[in-house]
Amino acid sequence: MDRETIGTSGLDPALVDAYRTADYHVTGCEPAFVLHVDERSPALAALYAATGSACSAWLTACNPASVLWTDEANDVAQRSLKLRLARGGIRGIDGFGADPHGRWPAEPGVLALGLDQALAGELARDLGQNALLWVAADTIPRLLLLR
């Protein structure tokens, strides 16, 4: 398996590893599926084909800079993210990221179909995030570090 990270970072390597090994559950579509960094997703390829998409980004507004927020604050931030996507004409599919090792709590996320890499990075930076997943037409999620 190719392990590619886009960008350089001063982030704690354990934190970067947590992002890399997380399970990114896309639950707001049928069938639901899970994305893994650096692993091609046949389910995402099928979704791209069905929607005419050629790229996507996995984003969250929760826990900016990996500082844990309350559930209420995360809910408000996530609703704001989804509204921004909708206003930009970007279809967002709900899901959640989960740490298979249980060190971090699961947090809501959204797969933004058709969101190009530059805009995804800009939006994630605006949200105070350390990283995002970028997925090109090859349907291999790549970890994009922002700090």
C-alpha cells in the first residue's frame, strides 16, 4: 500500500498517525461505506459514476486543531459547514470519522462531492482543521496536512 501524505507538518506524528489510521464512515448514502487513507475505494468509484463526480473531500468542522470541543459546539460548527457547502452548490454526504484504537471520540464528517483540492483546503483552514482527506478520480483518499 502506498502511504502518501500531501504537505509537510509540524504536527505530532502520533496525531498524524491517528488521522491516517481512522475509519471514515460515509453513512448518508446507500450503500454506506468506509474510506481508508491510501486505499482505493470501489464504493466511492461507484458513487462518482452515479453522481458524475470526479473528486471529493472529507471534511469536519469538529474539534478544530484536534482540541476537543463539547458535543453542542461541534454540532453548531458542523451545521455551519454543511450550510456553507450547500450554499456553494456542493453536495455533502454525512458520515463520521472513528479511531479504531479508541483514543479519540468519533466525530461527524461530510464527504463533499466535487469539491476541488484548493477550495477544500481553504475551507478546512477556515474551520481551523489540521488536515483533510482529498480524493481525486482514482478514489484513493490522500491525507492533506494543513499545518
